[in-house]
Amino acid sequence: MMFDMRSKSHLQKENEKEVLFRMVQALQSEIKTQTKGFTDVRPYANRYNFLREKVVNLLGEDSEAFIPELSENLIKYGGSARTTTKMNFFDEITVAINQLVTFLETTVKDSLRILTSLEEFLYNNLRKSIKRKPTEEREVQDIIEVMLISKGYVFKREKPRIAYSNKDYIPDFTFEDLSAVLEIKLCKTDKKAKEIIDGINADIPAYTTKFNNITFLVYDLGIIRDTDSFRKDIEKNNPRIKVLIVKH
């Protein structure tokens, strides 16, 4: 019976995918230490089949086409075959593990690649899309929504509502397939700059209960002087938190 992917949140699936990736990498590293032609490959085959099944259950039946099945003979005779046959079995399991690593690496990194592309698109084009100085955050949000639609991104605006520590948090944009939040801030006074930092620090623990990747885009009206310090203080020790500062 196939695992029902809908029963898990996107955050859970992304986390499980990364755990499986690390497990397959460990298997790949371990088999590299073995001697070709003299190793009983059956324990490795059993672990491979276990991980393969987990990956297919998590990512769906379509993924089977990218992950090779092991031959029945390898499972049956991987420990008792002659040296030449053992060498062939060793090659087979090594190739299969390498393909599984490559497949998982692609799926793990693909969402980060798309998110990075989205961030670059907004960073490089937002200022050009704003014709007059905004006075409210919603003005910036509305323009970003049009930009996202124009590029075909699939997102929700102001959904879902996230309950955390007796308070409801509503992210500006969410991208479920990327397990990502995009939160917009408009910095127009020194007081607002301090409020933005406090707001970001409050948003992070709430949003990370549902999503893996959190991007804060701050549209700055000339208030933030040291952008590197502003950004790095928030991003430090968390590679999944990103701060983009776009100058008007």
C-alpha cells in the first residue's frame, strides 16, 4: 500500500527527504570502503532496497523510473558467488546507490534552486517595478504579487494563519512546494527599522513551525545605512533564513 503523501505537511516531507538523502550518502560512503570482489553485498542491497522503498513512498510512484531495482540474483547470491560474479554484483549495487544519491540530491536542491531564482528575480526587478515611493507595505506587496504571477510562481497570499505562542501570524506569501515564506517589510523611518528587526525575530520561530525557508524582503527608503550588518545579524547561524534589502 502506497504512503499517502497528503497526510504529511510540506515541512515534514522536506525534512524526511533531507534525512533520506543523508542516509543514502552514508551508504554510498560506506560501500566505497569495501573491497570489490570480496565483499558480501547483500547487507548493502537490503539497506538500498529499504531506502529505495522509503524514497518511492515519499516522492510517489513516478520516482521509480529514476531509481534502479536490483537484480534478484544479487539478493540471492551476493554473498556466495564466485569472485568475478561478486565483482559484477558490487558494480551493480554501487551504480544503483550512486543513482539514488544523484536523484535525491536533485530533488533536495531543486527547491532551493527555484527559491534562489525567485529571490534574485525580486531583488533585481522590484525597484524597477515601483514607480513612486510607497507609503504602506501593502503597496509593495501588491506589486510583488503581480511580479510573481507574471513569472508563473504558485503561491498563496496571507495564508495560512499560523498559531504560535498565543498569537496568530499571517505570512504575506507562502510557497508550499518550496516550503517557503516570503515576508515583506517597508522601512521608512528609524523607528520602523527597529520595529522591523523585532518583527522579524518574532516571525521566525512562528513561520519555521510550518515552513523550512523564510525570506524577508525589506524595501528600504534610505533608512538602513549598514545593510550587511542588518542582514547578517538576522541570517547568522540559520542558512534557511534570508534577508533581501532593496533600496528605493
